Amino acid sequence: MTNLVIAMDGPSGSGKSSTSKGVAEKLGLDYLDTGSMYRAFTLYGLENNVEADDEKQVQEAIEKIVLELITDPKDFRVRLNGKDVTAKLHSPDISGSVSKYARIQPIRDFLTAQMRETIKNSGRIVVEGRDITTVVAPDAQLRVLLVADPQKRVARRAAQVAEAADLETVTEQVIGRDEADSKVNEFIKPAPGVELLDNSDLSLQEVIEKVISLVPGDLL
């Protein structure tokens, strides 16, 4: 079967996870949430007192961490050193700390290598994150940058975390994460060849159908 990699970038609350899962389900593709990989590393770091700016501690963590990814779009899961940690990855503590780990280059290199291996082993997959279209999978058959109005992104993330965090905290996590991550990757402006899709005024189903319409017909 012909390979089909759909790379989806976008800031927090842009709807890339829901969109990517929907596209993967409709097309029968695997699904990879790369942000969950950074969150899993963050969970390990917090639980084991790994200081992000301590090179030795970071390297020791890289050597000890084993991530297993279940790439089913209907039930995507992450196992960290044999334990399913999926339910813990969107806690306020993780959301508030993930940027300090995600900006460390050795961590980025370690996780990027695993992302690429997952993509290679699958062959037909939707991959979402923040530098997928430019760094992780620049040769993907379809690359999309999904954006939305900041207020709508905050509202979406607030709904996602429900009562786990107040609106002020969610706003800081969404907008603050944008500012922090923009220092290590570009995810607001599309690179050449990347489709820009603003979903501020589109329903989830409309966005999913729009993305699918961009896939070359001979790859479906």
C-alpha cells in the first residue's frame, strides 16, 4: 500500500488533536500525538526531580526512558517504562511544565528520532504537533498548519480540561506555551508547501473534511 503521511502543526487549542484523530479514523490511518511524548518526558522529569537545565540529569533520563505508543486514533495511548500514563498527561502540573523540557535540544532530538521511527514503521499515519511539517516529517505527502483565534483556542482548551484548571491558568498555559515554544520552532506561519487552515469559524467535521480534500486522490 502506498505510504501516506499527513503532518499537522498548530498552537495549543487549535483543534489539531481532534482534527488529526478524525482524519485518521475516516481514512483508516494510524495516529501519533507527538505532544504526548513531550508530556510523558515531563511526567518522568517531575516524578524523578530531573532539572531541565542539568545536562547530566537530562542525559540520564534519556537513557532510562522507554516510550511505547499505541497509535490507534480511537484509543491512542502512551506507556512510560511499561506503565500506561495517558490519563496523567494533561494534568495542570504537566501542562505548566512541559515547555521547559520541550525547549531542551537533547530531549527534542531523542523524541524526534522516536517520532520518525514510528512514522517509518507505520507508513500511513497522521502526525500532529508543533514542528512536524518542518522538522519531523518535512517530506510528508500532506502538510497542514492549523490555526485559530487565540480566544477560541483558550475556550477549547478550557473545555478540554473541564474543572482541572481555572480560566486564568488555562489562558497562561495556552498563550504562555505559544511564547515559550516559539523560541525553538515556528508554528504560526506556514513553511513553503504547507497548507494554512484557519478553523476559527469551522465545525470539527468541516475541518476534517477540508483536510481530507487536500489529500492527493491517488493516495487515498
